[in-house]
Amino acid sequence: MDWTLEVIVLPVTDIDRARDFYRDKLGFHLDIDAEVMAGARVVQLTPPGSGCSIALTDGLPNPTGTPKPGTYHGLQLCVTDIDAAHAELVGRGVEVSEPQRYTDEDGATFMYFTDPDGNGWAVQEYRRRKTEPLHRLLTDLAARSTGDTAG
């Protein structure tokens, strides 16, 4: 059985402000903005090219507890060109740190920003994804595990 991480519920104080930030400033695709049951609204957004979305909710019961807005840190996006990603975010009006190159190795360059509630994000440059997209690697891995070499 596969266990895929596809949605992260992100705590925010103002669902419309957060939706606008993620859609308009970060360029996430708006998948859903609807009342899913009486008094419960879900806004789901997906970063371009990602298999995992964020969900902003209001009035949705959570039996395991409700996190406080601004308490999520360590959410991470990956890009193949951090300088281009930095320029795009700055051009969209996002307050983002300058890229920090910890070493010359692929995967060792990061930049950081927070959403309007203070939830913290990192952006990692992973140049290898330009020639080895994650979706292709996962498809190949699944094909090998089932013996299907056509994948």
C-alpha cells in the first residue's frame, strides 16, 4: 500500500488573505475554494509542479487538535534554479531572504520566507530535478517494484 502525502492543512487567521498570498504572491494553483459542509470552508492550493497541496480551513473539525496560525515552520519547496525563483518571488512582492549557499553541492542552497501569519517556508535549490524530475523517478521506482518496465 502506498502512503502519499498529498495535503498539508496550514493554520491561518484569515483564509482570504492567505489564499490571496499563496495564489497571487507565490503562484500556487487554486484547486478548491468551497464550503464543503455547513459552516466549513476549504481552500486548497497546489504549488506549480507539486504532488502535495496546502489546505486552508475554517470551521472544519479536527479530532487531533487545531494548530495555531504561524506555528508551522520547515515547510519546504524545491526549485531547479534558486536565483530565478528568488527573482520571481521578489517580483511578486514576497519578502524573501537572499539565497544562502551553504556548500557548492546540489541541494545545499536555500532561501526563506514567511506567510502573512508567520508560517515559515524554505526554498531549496535542487538542480538535479531539471534532468531527473521527481515524478519520473517515482514512476520508475513504482514500475521496478511491480516488475513493469514499460513505465
